[in-house]
Amino acid sequence: MRDSGQFLLVVHEAMVKAGLDVNAIYTRLGYDAEKLPLKELRTPHQQQALFWQVVEGVSGDPDIGLHLCPHLPLFRGEVLEYLMFSSPTFGEGILRALKYVRLVSDALSVRLIHDADGARIGVIGSTLDAPQLRHTEICVVYELIQFARSVTEGRFAPLRIKLRCSRRSPQTEYETVFGCPVAFDGSESEIWFDPALLEYRSPRWDPDLLRLHEEFAQKRLSDLHRRDLIEKIRTVLSQRLELESCDLEDVAREVGLPPRRLRFELSRAGTSFSQIVADFRYALARRLLARTDEPIDNIVYLTGFSEPSTFYRAFKRWCGMTPVQYREKHRQSPSA
């Protein structure tokens, strides 16, 4: 499961506005804050628990997610906002946008419920059992409210909220932040609202734009599937590279696709199987040369080459120096 960097960007801006020591947070995480490409990131979901643990530690605030909410900018990432605006009604827009929630996070589960009890949005921010992820869910609930308010021209207002997490701050703090009664320890987080809002007519509804926005959202989702496929291939390579049998047909079988389909998907992603293998071998060779004392003859084997001469020629072609020169340069300059 992975999360879009768009969410981290929103939290980053809130931390800056709240006056947190952002550099200290990223230093503890091992990141360079100035070089962190927030919009382009798609990080493993389990890293969120570590992220919030560090934010808690630096801020000294066990309910930091709640206290960041008033500083969160409106989430305008991906294409979800356009789908909402160009849909005929608020209810239809929600259902359409939910088809593409994976663009934000693989771990995020959001559903619209409209039954005899009323209308509500159900949210589960993560299935991981990590107490720090309460902050993600609190922020997601707050952002959903602000998002719904924005696309309904300020008409959306929560009637009441139930959070999946337990209460850490005084009740009045939660109700001030969310602007309504708040309960805790639910099976999922819930945002209750007036069912009449489901029929709210968007002033920007445009069927032609809606078609274009949906096509764009589908393209983004397809691109994401192809990125996942490339990650799966890299995982297979890491397990099979030392074996003699590591060709496209073997990997296609491992990822559950016919070879022809695998070639097609990689072509649509702007790459090829041979390019992925070469990039993987190069990255692995650099890591072994720079961070270990592994003999080069062993590195030849570990990177899937059958002959040292073939490895030397490939490495020279990749970076313009021999493996020995690369290792010596790294040892002279550890930051290289």
C-alpha cells in the first residue's frame, strides 16, 4: 500500500503554519526537506506510522493531528475536485470521485452511506494497527469536510462526527475544530450530514468536461497500475536475479500476466523489460560497491551477470567508470 505525496504536502504546509520544527522532523526521518519532491512522492503506507511518531516526538503533542487541522490547506490534489465540480449533483460527484480515491492512497477507504438512519461518509484511514495513524484519520476527516464544503459553495456542514480513535484532548477541542458534536471509538469514522445535500446541483456541471475529467482520472489510475507493475517486477528481480532463468517470460509468470501483455503495459509506461533489468542491476551494483566490501567477483554474480567481463563493460557503459574506480571514488567522498 502506498500514499500519494499530495497528502504529505498538505500536512507539510500545516506543520509550517503551525510553527513546528519541520527541519528537525525531516532530519529524524532521514530526509532533506529542501530536496523532498512532495508532489511526486508515493511512499509505502507503513511509513506514515513512523512519520507521525516523529512528529509527536518533535512537537511533544500526543494529539498533534487534531491540532494541525485548523492549519491544513484545502486539499486540491489529483483530479477528484474536477470530478466533483463537473458532476450534476453532490451525491453523484461523491460516488464518481470515490472510484479514484486510490490516487490519494491505497490504504484509504471512503464510502457514502444513505439509508433510513440518514446520510454519512464512512472513513477508514488505514487497516494497520498503529496508534500513530489516528492522526492521519483525524486529518482526513477534517479535509473531507473542508472539501465537501468547498464543492457545495459552503453549504455542507457536518451534523455530527464519530471518530474511530479514542479521545486524547478535551471534548471541547474536538468540537471546536470540527464544528459539531464528536463521539469516539467507532468501528469507522463517520461524517453525518443533511441528506438533502446529495441533490445539491453543481453550478459548474458540464457533461463534456465531466467526460474529459473522467478520462483523465482513468488515465491517472492506469498510470498508477503500471507503476505498481514496475514495482512488482523489481521485487521479482530482487528474488530471481541470481538465477540463470530471469527472462521476461519467467517474470511475466510471476506477476500473473501473459508476456505479450507485460510488454504492452511496459511500453505504455514508457519503458521496457530490458530497461528495468538494466536499471535494477545498475542500482544494485552501485549500492554493493558503495556500501559494502563485497568482492567484485561476488557482485558480478549478485547482479545477475554470468561473466566479469560482461559486468565490467556494462558498468562502464552505465556510469563512465569501472567498478573499481567507482568504489574508490565513493570511499574518497562518502557523500557521493
